[in-house]
Amino acid sequence: MSDDATRPKEMTVLDIDDVFLPSPESLLVNLQERRELINELLNVLPRRHAAPAAPASALGAALQAAYKLMAPTGGRITVFQTCLPNVGPGALQPREDPNARSSKEVAHLNPATDFYKRLALDCSGAQVAVDLFLLNSQYADLATLSGMSKFSAGTVYHIPLFNAARAWQADQLKRMLNRYLTRKIGFEAVMRVRCTRGITIHTFHGNFFVRSTDLLSLPNVSPDAGFGMQLAIEESLTDLQQVCFQAALLYTSSKGERRIRVHTLALPIASTLPDVLHSADQQCIIGLLSKMAVDRCASASMSEAKEAIMNVAIDVLSAHRLAQNLPAGAAGSALHAPASLRLLPLYLLALLKRVSVCTIESAILDS
């Protein structure tokens, strides 16, 4: 946009198979300097696309252009998608079979192509995150599209069966956008997690790219981001009184200041099973289990994920019964749980009813 421009200018690139930037030097503008023109553009867009158009979407080409535009500086790309991308690079075909909706095993939970994953990795290398707002009223293959956010440390916001005429859905989107645009944000971040010798991290859960065994690449980071880690004890800890964990986050603030935030946690080592059970954090447990269940659905099957969740409740209650020498059989039919984990069965039941791991007849894949 030239300095003397008085109205927004639209440029159309017809070649979607070999995307290029028609004006690389003037497509990005300063918000404060061009606020009036940006407001005018936002007001024009609804009128510009008010008439029904052919259901064609070249999302892959648009993302390639956005990547070329943002790569020199880094930042974030916000995608609003309402249908299945079916034209150009990254085009997808409908995979959902309406006749198989009542099946116990849900198919097509993995990506149909690695195009969006590869693009996300390129974005991560250029310190660009991709956030996806999926507002679909029909199948849009969220399993594939979510890769653009998962591997670039972005976020997926999904309102299934979206209809702007529904007041509650319009209000939900408004609240999402308000939080998205006003929350604090960090750029070009990396996070390293350290543990006491003898303990290692073997699995990470969340949206990021693992740069090394303990270093996560986060082009964007916000207060709403959450990460889970599974630990393994590889050496004896009997000689120690406590173990320590430290998470260090290095990032650039929205004001351009390079900052580091360090969290250190020291936990005592328990020598008996009751000490472990009575010190457990049930909210932390359910948060990690939810991330593990989603990953299990994609790597194995939804039925295995549900079975693993139920086994957690069985194992915890059985361990407590064993630790307290409680009677088995009819005499011990009451549900016994440590005070710190009394709500865990309820949380697990609520998790089993979530759409992520719940098979409902006649439910569409993107519901």
C-alpha cells in the first residue's frame, strides 16, 4: 500500500499452483498508521462477499503466500476457514462416509496429506505461528487442517455447524476473537525443561516443534497455551530427599523486549504408596490425561483411548484399596478414594463424554 493511498487496494493472483507476491514491499502495513484504511477494508469485506459464490477454497495457496509475506519478519497468521479446501496445493477430498457414522471405530482421525504439516514446519523455522478458526457447517477435515497449528505452536478454535444467524454462536466467536486479539503474546520463543539427574522426559504433548530432546520451538506463546510432559525414572532416587524441575521460557514481548521466565519446582520423594496418592493433583492428572487421550485416538484408536482412561480410574482405586488394606468383595463394595483424588472418577467420566473421545451415532467427524 503506497503512502498516498486513500482506499484499500485489491490484487488478485490467478496462478495458485506457483504462488508469488504481487507487491512484496507494500502488503504489510503499520496498524497505527493505517487504522482507518484497515477499518474500511473490514467493513467492505462482508459486502464484497455477500453474494453466494462457488464452494471453492484455495487455502494451501493462500497459506503459501502468507508464509512468503511473513517469513522475513516472523509473527502469526490467522486463518478463517468455513469449508473443505479443494483447489490448488493442499487440496482435500471428502473422506467422511455417512454410512459409517454408527461404527464403534472412527476412521480418518489422521491427516490425509502432510502438506499442512510441512508448511507448518517451514513457518516454525521462520518464527511464524498459524492460528486456525474453523467455522464449518459441513465436513472440512479438521484432522488434516489442524496440522498447520499443531506444528507451528498455533491454536485451533473450532465452532462446529457454525451459523452466524445463531446469536449464541455469534457471541461465542466474538468472545473468542476478543480474547485472541487482546491477550498477551510472546514471539520467537523457545522453552527448555530440565529435571533432576535420573529423570528424563520421554513424551511431550501440545502444539510445538521439538527442536531437541528438551527444547521446544514456539514461534508464538500466550497465557492460554498448555503443554504436557511424561517423565521416566531411569536411575534410583533413594539417596535423594527431593527432585527438581525447571522450565525456562525465552521470548520476545510485544514491545520488542527479549525476556526470560523461569519456573522451578521442588518436590519431596515419597517412599510409600499412600504418600503418593494423598499428594496427587487430580486437576493436573486430568489435564495430562486429556492430552494423552487425544494423541492415543490418532496413533491407535478411539476405543483404546477410552479404555486407557477407564483403566486409570481402576488402577488408582485399586492401588488405594491395596495401600489401605481395605477388604475386597461385597464387604468392600463401597468406593474408596484418597481425599486428593475423590473427584478423579467424576473428571474421568466427564472426559469420556467429551466429543474428542466419545463415539455418538450420526455424529460427523468435525463435530
